[in-house]
Amino acid sequence: MKMHFCIPVSQQRPDALGGRYVLYSVYLDGYLFCRVRYSQLHRWNEQLRRVFGNCLPSFPPKYYLAMTTSMADDRRDQLEQYLQKVTMDPNMLRSDVFIDFLKLVQLDTFSITTKTASLDIFLPDGRNIQIEILTSDTAERVLEVVSHKIGLCQELLSYFGLFLIRFCKEGKLSVMKKLVDFELPYVSLRSAGVENCRVGLRKWYMDPSLDSMLMDCPAAVDLIHMQALQDIEQEWAKPTQAQRQKLEALQKENNQTKFLELSQEVRHYGCLQLDPCTCDYPEPGCGAVLSVGNDEIHCCLTLPDNQTQEIIFQMSRVKCWQVTFLGTLLDTDGPQRTLNQNLELRFQYSEDSRWQWFVIYTKQAFLLSSCLKKMISEKMVKLAAGNPEMQIEVPEQGKSKKYHIQQSQQKDSSYFLPRKSKIEISKADCVFRTIKEEDL
């Protein structure tokens, strides 16, 4: 599936020769990733093409005369589409020419040089592990260093990820985003522009039954046990009183295996809870708290009359979704380095044999979209495991697993609509492809 790259804004800057050039602000998952010139991206495309040939998407052409406003907007859209498409190839994502360029532009954008540095990685139990890294180390490399330090089996790295997490008042936490493999955690932490933000280690799967894949590794069991305790403390997982008493007894006995087995029965166990937001269901302006995982989106709604209502959307009935940036960035050189104040995610859902759109206004729209993608990919892998004639490719942590898919009822999922103050849904917006190998 495509990554959440967007270029919502560009600026003209003077060059050393008295001319002007355009600087594009590239955002990834709603946070400023880098600022680059067309010429830099053009050279990068040529380097990639020498390695990968014609399998690359088309790159916007050069203009030798001054561009009109519409031409500049077209180029910005084309560059955005290029970045989204080029990251769909797992072989390209692992190549040195791909990673080295993105490392360089991240460092250059935030004026950070490559040097040795200390980085604290926070665990779900509140402890932190300090590791020595290079400022240019990717999230994939940092995760390897952390796993080595805590004794986590290397073959289980794909079940975990590094996240930017904001620690709020009264001990509450908010997951801001998952760091993708080629992001630089040291840079992302300092460029986020958010107080009390830390890099945290969490499991990265939405199907709680996958806990069983980790039970032979003591370090992995420790981590998911810590996260289970944290989720209960944060009230993301909601045990009944009887379950809570049993869990407390097992905790006193230090019986992690039985604790995790019982946790599987706890409501919302293994789900990620988002910050309070608003939605348009059953009417505009309703408050909502979303828990995502276990193949569903659970919404606890607060109606205008302060009545509460719970609704569950099964992923098997979600046809597609889109993230839209509704506003305009006015000051890209200042502290505003995120798009999160102007985001919505809407998904199309089958109810009573009718397709309806459900709209959520949340600063965590990109994180929610990543969770939906994860649930789809896990479902595809599970279906493939039960049918040897199916085959899909699901790249994780630089590895590629192949399964053969003959047909799928799940539709291709997400796309990004930038720079729009409103959305009009047309028939064209509702046409989606079946998931293919390169989409996952």
C-alpha cells in the first residue's frame, strides 16, 4: 500500500545567483519529513532509474521556461504522487540509493549533522533504555540495536515498532505516529515540535491472537506483558471486575503466560485507542473515542444531548477510506510542522445493504489509516495461510513474505486528498481495485 506522503505547500526561495527556486515541504504521516528542491528529487530519480530501470513511476518533466501557477500546482501534485508510488516497491525501500537520499534530506532539512548520540527508548512499563546511535541511524537500525540490548529475537522484529509518543497530564499517553523504517528517530524526535514527546517501543500488530507467535521468546513476552499492563492502566483495555481480580492475582504470581492468555478475553485488548475526536455520526459534531484493532473500529460516541452510544464497524464491511487535509499551512518555517489540526478520515461502510460514509475529524488520521492498513494486511496473511493457492507479498522490516492470491473481497483501501476545503464524493471516488501484491 502507498505511504502517506503529501506535499501540501511549497515556497519560492532566492538562490545564490540571484534567481529563485521552489522548495517543497514533504510531509509523512502528517509530520514534516523534509524540504527538497525539484532538482534534488530529479537527481534521485535518475539514480533510482539506473538501478531499477523502467519499473519506476513517471517523474514530472523539467520546465525550461517560467511556470504558471497551475503548472506549479500540477508539478507539486505529480511529485506527491511519485513519492507515494515509489515507496510501494519493497525492493526499492531496501535499496541503498533510496535510503541514503532520504537520510540526507532529513538531516539537511533540520540542520543536524551525522554524529554519535544517546537516544532514550521508552518501554511500556515506564522505564527507558539508553542506547548509543548515530543521528543518521534509521528506525530499522535503531530497533535492531534496542532488540539486541533487551535480548529480543531478531526474527520477531517485524512484530514490534518504534513510535513517537506524547506523555500528557495525569499519566495519559497519546501515540502520535509509527516511525517507518527509513525515518531517523533522532531527527523525528527533535523535529516533531511537541512537548513531552518520546520514542517508545510497542508491539505493532492489530490481531491479538498473534501474541502466540512470540511466546517462545522471554524478551518478547516481557514486552507484550508490559503493554497489556499499560493498556489496562490507561483504560484502553477494559477488563470486567472479575477479570481484573484474576489478572491482579496472576500478576502477583508473576505468571505472565496465564496473564496474557486471560488478557485475550478482555474487551479491547490489543487495540490502539486514539485521543478524543469528533465525527459526523449519527449527526455532525458528535464526540468520539475510537479503539482500533482485532479487525474492527469501535466508537464510543457522545451525542449533543450528552447521551452515549457505542457502535462497532467490522473491517470486513469497510470498502475504502481516505485521509484529507482540509486547511492551509501559513507558516512552514515556524513551529507548525504538522498537519494534524486540519485532518479528517472518512471510510465507506456497508450497512443495511447500503454504502455509507463515516467521517472522523482527528489529528491522528494518518495513524488511524496505518492501523486500518495493518488490519487488512494481517487478514490477507491469515487467509493465505489457510489457502496454499493464495499468494500476496507483505513486506515487513525489510523482509518479504509471498503468498498467492487468486481473489479477494477486500478492496484497496486508502488514498490522500490534500489541500481541499471541502470534499465532493463522485462516482469516480468510489472506484477501487482489488488488493494486489504491490499494494501490500
